[in-house]
Amino acid sequence: MNHGIIMGGVVDYYYDSIKRAPGAHKIATHLRREGWDIEVLDFVNSWTLEELKEFSRQRVTNKTKFLGLSATFSIRFKHLYKFVPWFKEEYPDILIVAGSQALYNVEGLPIDYMVHGYGELAITAILKGEAKYWPAEWLNGHYYRRVDATHDYMAARMKNLSTYYEERDHIHPQEVLTVEFGRGCIFNCHFCTLTHRGIKDDHSRSEDNLYHELLENYENWGVTNYSISDETVNDYTEKLYRYAKEIKKLPFKPNMAGYIRGDLLVSKPDDWQMITDIGLNSQFYGIESFNRPSGRSVGKGMETVRLQDGLLDYKWWAQQQGHFQGHLSLIAGLPHETLDTLRTTKKWITENWVGQSSQIMPLWIPDQTRPYEEQSRFAMDPEKYGYSKTTMAESNPNGAPWEDGPQSRFGKLYQSIVEREANANKMIYNTRESTAQEEMSFMNWKSATLNLYQTIFYLEHEWYTPDEALDNQPPLPFSYHNWLIDPEVKWEDMSKPQHTLPPPVEYAKEFISNYKQKKLA
């Protein structure tokens, strides 16, 4: 039987370092159905270089055909840039395949194939030697074959989306596993960079397929908690009905967190009971803006009072059913947004969203494109939506306002923009631990009503008080606690943002240490 290894979670972020790699296990499940022996190595960011080498020496045989590197978005971790060249030199005949939804940061590594998109069909073609790929590129001494799984090997409409785990995965009951209801989004928001958007049909998996996945995970590992990866869980009422009917047959009540379209929730009160029956009691709302003209500019135009009152009505109703946690996600800087409309939104949240969570970030417009990645409509034609380039010197002629203030993420971000503009007139994010730099360039924009400087200055000095500064906030749902729960903490507690509930760092360290010991035993 042919053998392969997939390393998952190759990123630097803390919350991903304690997260099972959903893509790695999805590819493993797919290839096992085709007769492969696939082992997944999770929590890669927590492995030392020597531990990765030791694991490879233990597992690689003459039947090993490929090494996979999997991440949801960018692929990077602090030992990757030493481990991959070592692996290629040690095992030159073994293919190295990297895959993610937004593939970058692997240039310079001896990787044979880079897959962009959902990779089940693409990996099958690669391993058969039949894959279509972009003309091979010669970069830093290596040829790269880019495989477009978004168009050439599109796997977004599969009805079987099950992920199955093995004993050697060492699944723990306290984990929050990722589950898919479907892939793609029926909407096409202007700022969105998702590949499969604007899909006008029900692309969800079959309900019995979902039922058997949840049942097996419960019977085999005791898992009851899930994060739903779908872009919009409540897109179709019929889908909710099918899933609620099946999930109610389970011998346990799952807890789930997922992305909910707020205006659909408000306009479809008949869906509320089905959402509860599914167990979706921790909900993420991509509201973007409570200023109606701004919302309409990105395809979310429900009248503000109706939307706000509807969310409060649902919150009250859901709390009567049991646990409920709602998170509002907002974007500062959309068209027609002003400092006054942002202040109005902040006032409503302060007065009405008590006990729930929210977060707002500046609008980011990518200022560079890659031919194998999707771009938002804002990025493709910013001037059409009223954005043009500016500089911090033009936006803030009086100089940096953060010199005597708290150095939160926004203050540091401002300084970074100023420093980068002095060199390349662009803003760049850097990873903290990687040996290679991740470069993501974003436009320093201005519109008729705001500019990026005004936006981050407002967020630093008005939206977030010093005690609420972004770097000091308690963990939000979909963050640190979303993947691994301390046994002494209930789902209801972990999904609420509380200063008294810090990220489970010590528990995670112990858990991952035990995992590594079992893997290397």
C-alpha cells in the first residue's frame, strides 16, 4: 500500500498551533478511500526541527510517495525553511506538495507542487502523474508547478464531505473539531476574497453523511463540540431543515460555532428553531457596518433599525433556549462610513450588546495581486468604489500620534506603515517567528469620507479604551478557545469573552506534548 505523510497547521498563529488541521485530515480521508495509507501530523508549529526529522526517519519507507504541507491560508512556520530542504535532500525521490486556500510564502523551498483551493481532486491527479499545472516557474533554484484546484480540479460541490480520524490521530473529547456543511457562498460581498462565491444553488452535503460523521466522532472519541467552516451556515432554509432533522437523532446534543448572515437570521424567524436544533449556539455575524449606505455598498443593505432590533429579538429568544453567544464583526472604512457613523455604532453596541462580543478592524484593500489567488472587487477596481492611494504624510501631516500613547496593535501598525512607506510605499505584515518574511501589501487608502490613518487613529483612541485595547482584549469566539477546551471549562464558558478566562496555554502545551510523545513512541 502506498504511503504518504501530511503535516498540518504550518503557521505561526497561536490559535492555529492548537488546532487540528482540517484540510490535512480532509485530504487524508479522501486518499484513504482510494487505498492509500496516510498519516497526518498535527500541531506542526509546536514541533522542533529535530523532532520533525526524527518523525520522518521513523515513518518514511520505500512505499512513501509524498509529503504534504497543509494550511488554511498562508503556509509558514518557524522550522519549515530548514525542515523542507533537509527532507528533500534526505529523500529526493519523494514528492513534496503544498496546499492552501491562499498559497504564498513557499517560494525558495524545494516543493514540487503547490495546490491552490480545495485539494481532493487535485492531489489524486498529482499522485497519478496526470495533473494540469501552470508553466513551471524557476524560483530560487527550484521549479514550482502551480495546480489550480479552484478551476481545473474544482471540489466545491461534493456531497460527501466527511472527515474520519484514526487511532494514531489521538483525538481527545475536549477538542473542537472542524465540520463542513458545504463549500462556497451564495453571496458575493465586494470586499470578499473567497474563491467560490456567488454560487446560486444549494451546494451542501447530504444529511446522512453529516449524521454519520458526527455519530462516529462521538462513539469513537467522545467529541461533541464543533466549528462549522462554512462561509454562511444559514443560507438555505431547506438545508437547515435537513440537518436539524438528522442531528436531533444523535444520542447527544452537539455544541457548534459558525458563521451566520445576520440579515437572513432577522428576515427568517422560522429558521430559529432549526438553528437551535443543530446546536449552533455560538454565532459569528459579519455585519460589516450598521450604517445602511455602507452596508448596501457591500451587498448588505437591511435597514439599520430592523437589523439591530432583529438581532436583539433573536438574542433574547436564543437565550431562552439555552446557551447563546453572538459575535459582531465590523469593518471600519467602507464607502459612506464616517467617524460619526462609527461613533453611533459604538454607542449601540455599548448599550445593547452587553454580555456578547464584537470586534472591528480597518478596511484592508490588497495592493498586490497574484495570478493564482482571487481578489475582492475593491482590490480589482478601488477607484470604482471611491478609493484612491494616499500616504501617511498626506493623511497625518502633524506626525505620529502614538509616541506617548499605548503601543497597541493599531499604534504599532501605524508605525509600520510609516516605516514601510519610506522604503516601498506599501504596508507589509510580517510574521513573528518565521525565518522567512510574509509580505502582504495593502493600499494606504482614502475615500470621500475617511482615510486609513483616520480610521486606525479612531479605533485606537475612541473605539477601544486603554482597558479594551485590541491587544488586551479577552479571547473572542472563533479564537483561542475554539479548538481545545480545558476539561474544567464548559463550552458555555469558553465561548464567552471573559477576562477571567485566559487562553489555555498550559493545558495546550501539556496536550501537545503528550501528542508528540505518542507520535514518536
